[in-house]
Amino acid sequence: MSRFFFNDRKQLVNDAIEGILISAPHGNLVKLDIDPAIRVVARSDWDKSRVAVISGGGSGHEPAHAGFVGKGMLTAAVCGDLFASPSVDAVLNAIVAVTGDRGCLLIVKNYTGDRLNFGLAAEKAKRYGLKVEMVIVADDIALPDNKQPRGIAGTALVHKIAGYAAEHGKSLGEVRDIAQQACDNLWSLGVAMQTCNLPGSDDEEGRIRKGHVELGLGIHGEPGASVVDTQNSKKIIDTLVNALKAQAGEGRFAVLINNLGGVSALEMALLTKELAHSAMKEQIAWLIGPALLVSSLDMKGFSLSLLKLNDLFEKALHEDVETLGWQKPVAFAPLRTVAHSAIHDRVEYTPSENPQVAGYVSAATDTLSGLENRLNALDAKVGDGDTGSTFAQGAREIAQYLEAGKLPLNDLPALLLVVGERLATVMGGSSGVLMSIFFTAAGQKLHDGQPLPEALLSGLAQMKHYGGADLGDRTLIDALQPALEALQKGDLKAAAQAAQAGADATAKMVKAGAGRSSYVNKENLDGVTDPGAVAVAEVFKALMQ
């Protein structure tokens, strides 16, 4: 099956163009209503008082070319079918529609179909008395000995520079010469690990082997110049940079980092980092991207384009435009850092003795350690089978601190804070964090002067707030909340009874609102007590005794 969203293959490009125009942020694009087979996107604010700049080619390279139509860049874009040059008639209609007395410049990527169709349309337009010039972009260096290098992502830079010249009232000859100068100082090279998926094509294993990349493959999925046995980002950037530097020589450069369509933003960011540490780093003045500029549908690859800068080019690149696809250049500079002292969030306390509190701590930790297998067995029915081990791990840690005399037993606020700190470190999963929140919040409230029962209820409230569970959701809260509310009335025995009743009630809850059990079918929950609630009930029973 094809990995491509579409409705009608015949209308795919027309549908996409409609979407582009609808979403154009400046509301300044129109489609010429001529014929469904003629797809021309033009500026709605164009008055023919300056040289028109037209480009185009096959669709599938979005945002190129329609995404570069707007004030400061292209006057119009002629869109062919996917990876297919637009017809002579389509180009001719575009020329006639937007060209005035100042003439028009065609910017064409160096592919045979584009050269022929745009070239013939230019000759026909001259018969209408229009002045037409053409420049051909041939920035691809993948095959150094090729007499006809392809035009790839660097074309967007030529659009920008030519559009700047035209917007500033330059003559047709001047706009042509400036665009040609840009072409002569432009070098690009791309790489990909997967070629693109075409609508209607079978989803088959691609020609590029896993762990390899193709260097210099075309923007229509044409095979690359060579295969490189690595997917290491640094090695790939170094390969591209070395080849580009060999062609471009010394100078100050703007570097366009182009996503060919299928590379994640994360990967594009780390590729940019590799570029910033590459052999090019001393020569880069401006970065353009990383971004989709001249894509190849969803090709898993990217390209680098180098433009050797002069004053005119630099001004042109920075001039504001009203387009969908252009990316504003960013001044290249090393990573900036700000010194900041690390925060080590540790509870400061002094160990102390209190036999009664020690007894409570020992009763709770011994109970949880002894429940490990029972709780794991319950959790195996309603969760992932590790509740007992998780609670036992935390209990053993606190028991070791107790045995070593490392707990502030005579300072309850500090004791709760220390327990919260240690549970966050040694207990796994969400249970450790939730119990840490409970004890930490309760300890802080106790430190602020709240009585112990109210402080524990405050800890519970924070645990519910961050964890998302509440009473009735079939979690330990169903035992803990009624127990703490009973404790608030001053009766530990009543608290233990309330905890047990709450735990027993979870066996009748056939739907869990939170926690691991919320992913389990209700048939598996019926009659099984929640292991967290059992743990709470058993601890309160031990404390009462």
C-alpha cells in the first residue's frame, strides 16, 4: 500500500495548491483560473511596474516553488505534476499574465524537461513583444565531471537574490546578471538514507541498505553518486563539508540547511550542531534553516548549500519578504552558555532518637517488606506485577537508615522530608514519585505549623493533584484518604478500620480511573483488591497494633 495521504491522484497537485493558498500567511497569493492542467500561483498585489521573476518545476518540492511567491521573491510559480516539468502552455500563460514593459526573468533548475519547456515558452513569449531572460541553476556538485549539474536546494537562494534585485527596481539585464552571479557562487550537495514515497506506489524496501546513505541523490529520487557505509551524523556532515569546500574554496558563506522532507526536527538540529563544529565553522557567516525549502516529498535526507557572499547578496538575503516558505538568515555564532551553580536538593538534618517514632517507622517498613510477594501477586492480576517489590524496596531503604541511626526521629517535619527524598531515589516507577510527593508535601506543611493529620491530608492532596487519581479510581487513595480523614478525628483504630474498608471496596470496583489497572479489562479487576490499597491498610493495621 502507498504511504501517502491523498484522495484523487489526478487532483492531488491542484488540491495541494489550494491548501497552500488557503494557508498563505500574508493572504497575497492567487491561482490563475485558466485550465485545471495549468497551475500558476501568482502575487495578488503585483502591478507589473517591475521586472517579474518566475520559477517553477515539478511539484513535490514544497515549499518550492509556490511557497516562495510573494513580495521580495517570486512573482509567480508554475507547478507541474509530481516531479514533472510544467507544460510550455503553463509557463507561457504565467509569463503573459505577470510580465509588463520591464520584462521577466525565468529561474530554471537544470533538468532537461524544465530547460526545454521554459525555454520554448520564453521564445513564444517574445513573439508577444515581451522581454524574457532565463538563468539556469546548476548547484549540485555530486558529479564534479558532469557538464550539466542538476539544480537543487540552492535554487531558493537564487530566488531570494533575484527577487530582491527586481523589488528594488533593477532592469531586466541587471536582475539577470545578479541572478547569474548567484548561480556562479553557489554549491549544493545532498544525502539520504531513504528515498521518497510516491502516491500509489507499493510500500517496498528501498534500494538504500540499512546503515548506509546515498551521497548526491537527486531531488526526484534519482540514484546518488556513491553509497557511504555510515549513518553517523558527524561523519556525514564532514563528508559533505569536505566536498563543498573543495569546490567553493575560501570566503564568507551563507549556508542553507535543507530538509528533503522526512528528517525529524531533532535530527536536523543535531546535524546543524555538527555543521557548527565542522571544518566550515570559520567561514560560515549566516545559517538559513534548518528547514524544508526544496524538499523531495518525504525523502529521509538533507542537503547543504553554500553561497559565497558579497555585499549585495548579504543585503538580499536579509531583506524582508512576504512568502510562505522563506527562512530568515541567522547569524552564525558558537553556542552561548551562562554559568549557573548546580542545585543539590538535599534535606539538611541532624539524626535524633525517639523510641515511639522509631517503633512506628519499624512497623511500617517491616510490614511493607513482608508484603512483597502478596502485593506482587495481586498486581500481576491487575497491573504489571511489581507493586510489592517497589514498596519493599523503599521500605528496606528507610529501615536501613533507621537501623544505622541516620533518621531525625525527634523532628517529624525533617523525618517526613527525608523519607520523601529517599523514596524518590530508590523506589521505581510512578509509585516512588507519588509517595515522595506525599511525604515531601506533608513534611513541608508540618514544618509550617500544621498538625500531623492535616499535614498528611495536604500531602495526599498534592499527590492527587500531580498524579491525577482520586477517590474511587481504584488506587491506594481509596484506602489512604478515608484513613487520614479518620485519623484527623484522633483515632488510629478508626483510621485502620477505614483503610481496610477502603481497600476491600476496591475489589468491587470494575473500572480503574488511574494507574496501571486503568489499562486492564474490567473482567480482570472484578474481585481483586488493589495492591496499593492493601499496602496502606496493612500499614495502618500495623501502626494501630
